[in-house]
Amino acid sequence: MRKAVKFLTSVLDIGVAALAALIVYYFVQLPDNYYVSKGDTLKISCFFNIDASRGEETMQSLNASPTPLNQKATLKLFGVIPIKEVDVKTVDRPVLVPGGNPFGIKILTDGVMVVGMGDVADGVPSPALEAGIKTGDIIISVNGQKVLSNSEIAAIISGSNGKEVTVLLKRGQTEMQISLKPVYSESYGCYVAGMYVRDSTAGIGTITFYDPKTGIFGGLGHPVCDVDTGEIMPISSGEVVNVSINGINKGEPGEPGELLGNFTSVFPIGRITLNNEAGLFGKLNSAPNLNSAIPMAMRQEVQLGDATILSTISGDKPEEYKIKIEKIDLNDTGKSKNMVIRIVDQRLLDAAGGIVQGMSGSPIIQNGMLVGAVTHVFVNDPTKGYGIFCDTMYEYANSIGLKNAA
């Protein structure tokens, strides 16, 4: 009898410990903020059942409110055991046109980015390095003159006649002022600062969505970063231009592939106003394709299993390809690795080997809703990659509309 009691007690202790561990796991993994569509309740796709409990008065006010409303809800494991309290914002569900079209990216930086240092001559170190300037810094002005291009900085430095100049720069979120004394270079025949800078970039990505109500678009799903520093490039201005895909470098394990294309026009079809960790955002002159608008899924509505992507691997017209969503990270807010996806469509595997560079931004569609976008490829397995939630991208896109309306 004692052995039986002891055994049952041990089993109970193990069960309690497992339950406690599960509660702690979900407390950490589940985000503190959610969006839900008006008239819907918060439902979370997890291995175990998790319900959101809200009072009757709250539900009535949510359903009746004509504007977005923040409310509190308690997440409960098995509908009984409280996990934590979260914020729930009720909104009108966005209806967006899924993209899949390639687009050309032309970006001018807001300021000039330092991408490297160089000695002026043998035994003469870089004046910029000596002054404390670092790779990744954004130079805003020199001697009080705002600079937006390499040539503007070069003209000020070469015209200094070796006199000390004052450089205003931004490092991360901090602005600072630095004194720099240019040095004469025999090889260049002028005074130089001993640094390499960049004022623009260009490339190819894929449009994720277009909002027919506002003309705002989102694409790429990850930031445009400087190739040398890895820093996000701050935008002064940017253009969207038409692109046609004319070839593919097929992806192989250890060697990511890429789409090959060319700009088909010098005339912009839209503008880019925001470059951040969730992608590129701006306005298009018109819809990128004739696709019908579909509802956007909230992150908790995304499920493991079958889905599709829209992508263009030839010409400028997107096609739909089958994928599997294999992992979902609800709490990876603001980043571009919310999902792990795997290409299962043999047509795309045969043509490209899976995900290749240039496909970033390809919309992910599941159950008739736009759930996210492709962002990265696994270098050692091009059949797999990451995706970002569409609600993260849309929040940034919506901020452009709010800013323009202000």
C-alpha cells in the first residue's frame, strides 16, 4: 500500500512539475500583444489548447466600438489555468492585394555611410580613424554643410587646405561631433580624410502586399543593409522601378542562389519612404498586379502545415508554389524570422533549388489569407527558409499612412 501511495505521489509530483514547466514555457514564448479582427475572439494555435478569457462587458464594447480598442485578456491553458495577462487590440481586418512581383530598388541614403578606412600613404594613417570615426557611422554634415553624396564630402575635404573640419555624425541613435584634420595625398593630388563612404544602393526584391485603399506597399520582409558594414541603410529617398527576371543561379547547399534580372525602365512606379527590420515600405502609383485583395491573417491565426507562396522566377508575372510551414515563433516581434518554411513544389525545386536571393518578400498565403512573406534562405538547405508575419509588416506600412495623414 505504501509503495502504491509513494508511486502515485511521485507521479503527481512529476505531473505538477511538468505543468509548471509548460506554464513557464508559454509565459515566455507567447507575446504580450495581439491584434484581432472586430467580431472575432482571440484564438492561439498551439499544441495545447490556450483560450483568452475576457468579461462580457469587454466583449460588448469590443464589438460595438467603431475605432480600434485596447483591452486586457487572460491567456488560460486548457481554458482553466491562467498563464498571463495580455493586451488585445481590436481592428478592422486589412484586405490586401498579394504581390509576388519583382521590383527594382533604388535608395539614396539620409546622410553618407562610412563603409571603410584607408591609409593616406605608407606610414600616414587614416585621419578619419585617428579622429574617432568608425565604420557604420552616418555622416550628416561637414563644417555645418549637410552632405548627401560622396562628391559633396570630397569637395569639402579637398577644399579645406588641411584645416581642421567639424564632422556631425550619427552612431546608432546618438549624434556626435568630431574634429578631423585632412591630410594631403600625393596620389590623389588633394586633401583627403582616409575613409570610404557610400551614398546609394540598388537591388531587386519582391513585393509582399499592396493596400488598395491607400496605395501603400510592403516588400522584401527584411532591411536593405550596406554590403560592407551590415548596417541598415537610412533612407533619404528611394524609388521603385519595374524589373524583369531573365535567369536564375540555382541554389545549392552552402551556396545561396539568386534571381537575375534587369531594370526595364528608368521611370519610377512608386517611392520608398521606410527601410527597417521588417522590410521596405512606401507608395506605388498603381496595383502591382491583377490579383484580388484577400484578408490579412493575424499572427495567432497562422498554422503549421500547407501553404503557398507567390513568386516570380521568370519575366514579371508571379506564380503560386506549394510550401509547408514547419515552425512558428509568435514572440519574435519586429524581426524577420517568425516562421520556418519548406518548399515542396517540385517546379520551384527544379528551377531554383528552393529559395534564392531576390525572392525575399514573396507573400505566403494560407487558408485564403495573407499570413506573411519569405525573408531568408537556409544557406545549407535552400529548400528551407524563414518568413515574417504579415501583421508585423502591415503595422509599419500603416505607420506611413498615419504619418502622411498627420
